[in-house]
Amino acid sequence: YRGWFFLGQGEFFRSGAVSLLIPLLIAVYPGVIVTGVFWGQTDALWTLFVALALIAIERERPGWAWVCFALGVLTKFQAVYVFPLLLVLTVRRCGLRATITSLALGGLVSVALLLPFMLNSGIERVLRPFTVAVDFFPSTTVWALNLWYAVIPSNWGAHPALVYENIPDTLLLGPLSYKQIGLLLLALYALLIIVAAWRRGDERRAFVWAAALGFGFFMLPTQMHERYLFPAALLLLLGAAQDWRLWLPALLTIFTYSYNVIVPTHAPFEWLGVNLLFTFGDVTLRTALLNLLIFAAVTWVAFTDAPESPPHLYWKGLRLRIRTALAAGGVLTAALLIAITLPVLLPPTLPAEARPVNALFDDSLRLKGYALAQDGQTWHLTLYWQAQRFNNRDLTVFVHAVRGGQTIAQRDEKPLNGVYPTWRWFRNRLVVTHYTLALPEGTPPDSLYAGLYDASSAALVQDGQAVADGRALLCGGSAPCS
């Protein structure tokens, strides 16, 4: 493994510790687990073929490189993004003749593998995965926290809800649509990457350029799915073995990719005992901005000369401009990480008009307070909730207006009309629900109650005391409702 991959590096990168660290990180990578186990996707398989193709071209074995590339494309068409880089490196290192031979070999392997299916089903049906998938979701982003999520405000806030709002490819600059602009940006970025690869073709940095190209493939075009950051996320870790400056982007991408693929699953994925979605909550916009920062850092690494030693071996020899750039990047990254983690660490506070309540349901969902507005015989009630622990029940909220022990008005509703179920509530986020009670003429209630239930009532503890009927008292008795 070290002999194949860590070519042209210092002693630090040839150490056994680093060669074990990368596969260990991949093995426990939460995003990899979600993609393969939760989603059942094949991204790991086609990314493996891409990695093998890059290893082969680093060892100047173009035939094997193009066979592996062909297997990757046959596994999933998205592997085609590495084609221009692989082509340039093959021509640059092995010559035109070897390139033509290798392309022909890859084509023969593809035809040989597809031929039985073509004979049985026909060419059109066999090629459907490569032709029909295009424009299947004509939206700016399909859950991907990329450039198009970050720059279009109407995308913001769509991810915490269960109903995804598609922002279509509409006109932006004259005749150009979002889709066309995204493709132009990708084409320009890919051109810059392959120019850099051509100029530095003798350097063993194929994984660095492939990671940058993969990140650009995720960030720049529209109609991008969240999972399509998968190859870049793993290639960043492998690329860190060729350029130590990729370590920070690679480690940050572990968070951004993992969070991105967990959000649309709406599922309680636990990693090492931590429910990641519940813990981090709605930080989608911050994650998209962090992806932009990572993309800028990866691009900078791809277009600059690779240092021969890790920082602790040559730090004193750095030029001032490089130190300044690293320091500025570190400050920006730290600020963004603080912005991401603050909502997780700080508990929500009630608005000034709310009256506090101390009611805990199922030892997980807390009713923190309520606000009441009266309009004749119509009362408007607002409840403020906070999830302290994950609750996997799809609970309904009930509100009872009671007079003389009899319920005179009530409402039973799923939170936010079912758009935001209790199993989707995040840690330290204030959930606000609203209810309107139409009261009988001349019969004001003497108390108000609220609670949660599905097939049975949620267990309730209010002010330290268990409540058998599961109804939290909002007002009444010594605390009148009027």
C-alpha cells in the first residue's frame, strides 16, 4: 500500500501511522456508512474503480487505468467526471500511442461486459442509465449543499421540512439558465484542473487533482444530489497522503458530507452512540457555506506547488504570504465552525410574551412555555417546545379548554400540520406550534391543558411530579387563564 501510493513523499508520509490512519478514517466515516447501509447506494464501488485507475496512472500503467475507469463508468455514469484528468495524465506521461491503445482496451472491456445485455435487451434499454438519467430532476439542487443551495435564498430552510421544494432551472442572465451557467462553470474549472495537471504531469498528485475536480463536479452544476460529493470526500483523504495541506479540507468534509447525506434520510442515524442529525439540527446553510470554503481551499492546493515536507519539518522556511494565507484560512474556518456549533451548544430561550411551563414528555420533549391571545370567544394559543433527547414517536399535540372539569373545546393536530413530526425535532431548537380554540358563547374556560399522544399518551412529568393523565396544565387555579 505505501509502496504504491506514497510516491515522492517525505518520511512523514511513508510512516506506517499515516498509511493506517487513512483507511481507518474511511472505515468509520459516517457518510460512507449512511450511503452504503442506509441508502444502499453503489458510490463506494465506482469510487473504488476511480481510485484504482488513479493508482494505476500514478504507476504509469495506462492499460490498467483505463480498464478500471471503464468499470467505474459501467458501475455508475458519474465516474465520467475523472475522464479529462485521466486522459491528460495518460498522454502526458505515457505518450499518444499508449493512450490510444489504453482507450481501446477500456472500450473493449466495456463492450464485452455490455454485449450479453445488449443481445438480450437491446442497445437502447442497456444504455438507459446513461441517457435517461440526465435532466431527471431539473432543479437547482437536489438536496446537495453546494453553490446553488448557498446562493439562492429560496432554497434555505427547505431541508428541515419533509417536503422538498424544487427550485427549477430558470433564466438568470439573458438566455442562460441556472443549468447552463453551472455547466459553464464546471467546464471552466475542469479546464483549469487539466491545465495544471498537464503542466505538473511529472508530479505524483493525481489524487489531489481528482479530489479538486470531484469537488467542483459537486459544487458547480445544478441538479446535483447530496451523494455526489462521495468520491471527492474519499479522494481528499487519499490526496492528503500526496499533499499534507489537504488534511484540514479532508477532515472538514467528513462533517459536511456526512451531514448532507443524513439530512434527507429523515432517519435517526447513530454514529458511535451519537444521533448526528438530532445533535446538530438545522445547520444546512452553514454547511453549504463551509463546503464553499473547503472548495476554495482544495482549489488553492490543486493549483499551487506541493511542499515536500509536512509543516512541522519545514515550518520555519515558509514564506510570509503562505503563512498569511494559511492563517486567514484558519480564522475563517474557525469562525464558520463556531457558527455551526453555537446553535447546538446554546439552548433556546422563550420570547418575552411567553409564560414558562416545566413539562417533560417521554423524558425527551419539553413544553417550555405558551402564549395566549383572546379575541372574544376565540382564543389563540401558541406552544413552545424543545427536544432534549431524540424521540422516535410520531406524536400528535392536543389542547383542551376545560371548565368545571368538562372539556368545552379542544384541538388535536400533528405539529405544523404534519410537516414537522416530533421524531424530526432537533436538539436545542425551539419548535413553535399554533392553535385556535372556538369557545361556547358565555363559557370561558377555567383551565387550559396540552399534551402529546399517539396510540397512547406520552409519559409526563410536570414540575417534578408525574401526571397520570398526560395533560400538562398551562393555566388555571392559582394561575388564571384570562
